[in-house]
Amino acid sequence: MNLANTRVEHDLIGDLDVPADAYYGAHTARAVDNFPISGVTLASYPGFIAALAAVKQAAATANRDLSLLDRTEGDAIIAACEQIRGGAFGDQFVVDMIQGGAGTSTNMNANEVIANVALEILGKPKGDYGTCHPLDHVNKGQSTNDVYPTAVKLALDGYVVELRRAVASLREAFAAKAVEFADVLKIGRTQLQDAVPMTLGQEFATYAVTLAEDETRLEEARILLHELNLGGTAIGTALNAHPEYQQLALANLRAITGIDSLVGASDLIEATQDVGVFVQLSGVLKRVAVKLSKICSDLRLLSSGPRAGLNEIHLPARQAGSSIMPGKVNPVIPEVVNQIAFEVIGNDVTVTLAAEGGQLQLNAFEPIIAKSLFDGMAHLAAGCATLQTRCVEGITANTEHLAAVVAKSIGLVTALNPAIGYASATAIAQEALSNGRNIAELVLERNLLSQSQIDALLSPSHLTGRARNSVPEH
């Protein structure tokens, strides 16, 4: 390293050369060297950086108002945090998301960047920590152990809002298709075998309903994120924090974030070691992922073919499907959402193991929990949007094929059970299956029902449960 382009900083380990123009300091530089793990740094998560800056701003405001920070110094820290929350200096958050130390390197990256931005505001050179120190001033009344989980929860709150919005939009797209396909009769299936008739609209409506359920589950999980251990410092005993600090910091945080429901945990010691909220949220994400994957598998199956599969619906053609088979088009959009689901399900295992691995007063594995949840939620939201705009909105029904399948289905005989009895219905089904004849023809031929009775029982409204008209007298 060219010493002319560096400045010397000092930490617990000793002196270290840091790039002269860097806003981070020695602890961050050491963390960069120590954790060359994923190559994915804090800079990739601007919402998390903004959350860290919000916590630091709330803390600095509380400490300034309690006269624990000089007003000029406090104002500079607050101004630095506001700039970072606005998106400035994001490239200075260079620590890998996967790190040892329970997030200490993330907290120090934030402390050092904020301190040096504040120094610049004060007209001082970077590294002049006698004026504004990353720990003595920016981190006053705090510990990584309350700052880091608080920032993670705030960032996750934003991810939940975005994911819920994406799920809601996808749900509306399925609901619109349900209306469009309301009169398209088809055969339902159980265990991949012909069952009884339904409409394609009913099939798509179920996808809307199941996604609506997950919107509710996401909102429930979001509420749990709003209980914070901020003010508990190292293990929840609030050591080194002013008695009034916690409530002031929380009030400031509510004002900064606009989240009025942020509250302090009733037991800060318990809240500092407990990561149950992350396990809960991860479980909800897995639920969303499993449902989305099931829906996408259905779409792939319903569109299979076009000649040798079900071929009940047509998915929009998005790209050539093969480098060797001309004309082949694959269901690439559902396939990518399936893969997102597999990732989220795997992430849930990671979160579970990391949560279980916590010991005594602190869980040291929150960094991998945070990354797993951030990535899963971002990918699920993108997957929902892609599925909606690149697939669902363009789905069409193969109405002629569906009508032909319904006409020759032996599943129709189920609707005749109440009128002709199970034994007769079974005999009709077996004969229809063996010789390919029409169910209605066989029933009429055997004089089991009149044409008017058959018409009523096999009417679309009766078959799909949309009406329960009485059967005419024979």
C-alpha cells in the first residue's frame, strides 16, 4: 500500500494503515481481511444500512438531549446519520455480511463511517477521533448486542412491507384470472387422477385465497418485529446507558422510522438472547415459499404438453426452450419461482440451526440469520412480481380441449350418484371406461334417468357447486 494514500489508525490489535479517503476505520479494515467469505457486503443491503443509521441517529439524539454529547458534536453525528439514511456513503459499508463476532464488525463499520462523516461536517480530518470517536461518541450508551438486532428488525420490517405488497399484487392477478375463467368447465383431479368437474376460475380463485392467507401471516410476523432490546446494551442489564436513554431513543426511533408501534421489550435480558422472532418470520417465509412453489408446479403441470401433456392452459412464451429441440418452449417463469422457494426453504434450516446455536446471554449467529432472511424476502418479492407480470397475467385457457375432456370424463358419473346409486354409477363408469362411450348416453340407454334429470345433474352450475337446483321428477 502506498503510504501517501493511507492514514494510520489504532485499535486493540495495534496500528493499521487505512486508505486515506476511506470513511471506515481500523476495525472495519481488519474485518474485511478477516471475513473474505461471501463477497456480499453490507453495501448490498441499503435498507439495512439505513436501519443502522436510524438506530445511531436515535441514540445520538437521546444522548445529545441528555447532555451526554456536546450539542455541536451530537448535531454532526445526527447530520451524518441523515445523509447515510438518504443513501450517501453506502459504498463505505464494506464488511462481508457473513462474519464472526455477533455483528460487531457491522456495528463498528457504521460507527466509523458515521464518525468520519461527522468529522467532515465539523471541518476536521478523517481519523481525528479526539473530536468525534466511533465508540466514545457514536456508540455511546450502546452495544452491538442491542444495536445490531434492532437494525435487523427495522430492515426486516421494510422487507416484509415489500413482500406483502408483491404477494397482494400477485393475488390480485390470480383473482382477475378467476373472473376471466369463471365459466370455463374442466375436470378437477385428486392424486393426479380424474375427479369431479370444476371451473378453471375456481381453480385460479384458490390461488388467490391461499396467497391472501399469507398476507395475513406476514403482517402478524411483522408486528413481532417491533419489540426491541435497544437500551439493553451488552446483555440486557443496560450497563453504561443513562436511565432515561432507552425511552428517549425509542421515541426518537419511532419518529425517524414512522413506525409508531416500536416498543421496548419488557425483559431486556431475555430479549437480548432470544431470536424467536426470526425463527417465526422464517417459518412464515417458508410457508409462503411452499405455497408459491405448489402453485408454480400446478401451472407447469396444467400447461404441460402441448401434445403429450394436460395442455389445459397456455403460459406466455418467454424464450426458446432448447438448444437442440426446435420449437420447444419451457415454463421458465414458474421454474425460477420454484428455485426461489427451494432457497427459502433451505434458508429456514439455516435460521433454525443458527437460532438453536445461541448460548447463554447472546446469540452470536445473527449475521447469517439476517442475510438468510434479507435474501429470502427480497427474492420472494422479486419472484412474485416476475410470476405476476411475466406469466399469470398472460395465461390463456385451452377451452376447446377442456370442453372435450369434460364431455368424455367418467368423473361426471359422481354427480349422478344421489339419483342412481353407487352400484349403478360404478357399472356405468366401468362401461364408459372400457368402451369409450358417453356417461349420459349410457344412463339414458338404461332408462335410469330422464334427459331432463341428466341435463340438470350435469349442468355446469350444478357440477361446480354454483347452484343446487332440485332434480326434475322422472
